[in-house]
Amino acid sequence: MISFIPIVSLALLPMVAGHGYVQQIEVGSSSYIEAWNPYKDPQKNPPVNKITRIFKDNGPVTDGLFTTDAITCNIGRDGTNNIPVNTTAAIPAGSTIKFLWTDWQSDHPGPIMTYLASCAGKCEKFSGSTGNVWVKIDQAGYDASQSVPWASKRLPTQNSTWTVTLPSKIAPGEYILRHEILGLQRTNTNGSLAQFYPSCNQITITGSGTTNLPTGIALPGVYQPDDTKSIFLEYRDISATNPYTPPGGPVWGDNGWST
């Protein structure tokens, strides 16, 4: 288990235009957890010990891969996906968590979703690529009442950050916190070029809660190439009168499932 690390700055690496990843996680208002940096961390010796499941770069999981285990926690390194790490970060139930993305200035309209999966023990021994283990705890898609309706396009107006709250009644234990953007800018009803940007971070939720996660969805499994409701559609057709539903099912929280 690791502790939170105070940071001095949020200096960013130069990014390929249009891509990005979660570089840090802020818990509360003063504690920061450094996430995996695919451009600096692989060269470090001794190897770094971070809570993020390792991914190869700042690119997306696209067609041909999002129905494989690459969608679980992003495309791994050396041809292997979704490799557990051997550490977690302790976070109290009910905490506010802010995901700090690399400079997200690209035109990637789409939803932002966050899931939890119980590791049913140690996350270093848990895959997450099989079974209905992923429970959505937060999502935002298209909100016509906002000045910038698409959730992912609001990131630049929020310093490339997104905030969620952990359920306050959840039972303590080790979990994977999976945060994801789906870019719809190049999709259509013919089924091409969906762009998923998932990030998986191993955490230990602390507290006195007694509520276990319900049955969720499978990743891979729930995202399918014939989904013309949530994945393969013309995003310009979405409006207040033609609403959008993100993939992955409803949101679960302290009051149960949302409608």
C-alpha cells in the first residue's frame, strides 16, 4: 500500500494532439497520487511502484480491441494487457476524487464514465477481465442544459479534470477504480473508430461501510460493435430532443441504481 504524495507542480509532457491519459489523482483537496506515466516510468530503475495498471501510451483502445481484454484497463506493454500491480492507495469511502488528465484540448465529444470492481481480496491477484464485476458509479454524457453539452468537451473548461465521489456506505476492501472517456468524434452507424481511454487504479477503500457492490457488467463484454445507441452513432445528431445514453448501464451509488 502506498500513501499520498504531495506534488509541487502539474507539469505536462508534450502530448500527441487529440490523445491523453490520467496523470494524477487528487483525493480531497490536498492529497495527490501520481499515476503511471507511459513516457517516463518504463525507463526508471529501480522500477516505479504506482497504483495504475500499466498502459503503453496516450492513445485509445479502438475498433478490433475494445471487445478484447484491452478494454478492461487499456492496452498494455509488450503485447500483454491488464497486468495487476502490487500496490494500492488507501482512500476513505465517500471521498471526493479528482482525475487530472493530461492537457485535454482535443475535439473528442463523448461521455465520461467511472466504474468500481471489487478485487474480492488482493487486487494484485485479480484480473477484472472476466465476469460481471464492473459497477458504474458515475457518468456524464450529453447535457443540453450545459453551455458545453458533451462531458468530455467540458474537460478543457475544467483544467482537464473530472470529479467523482466514492459511495460512502461501501464495504472496505481492495477495488479497482476505472475512469474512462469515450470519444465519438469519428464514429458513425457503420461502426468505425470508436476511441476508448480507460485508466485503472488499484485502491483500498477504508471505513466502516457494509454495502457490497451489486452485480455489474463485464469488460470486455458490454461494449459491442453493433451498439448504435451508445457507441456507433453520429454525435452531431444528439440534442435535447434526441438524448444520448452512455454505454455500460446505469449508475449505482448509496441510494442504489439510478434510473
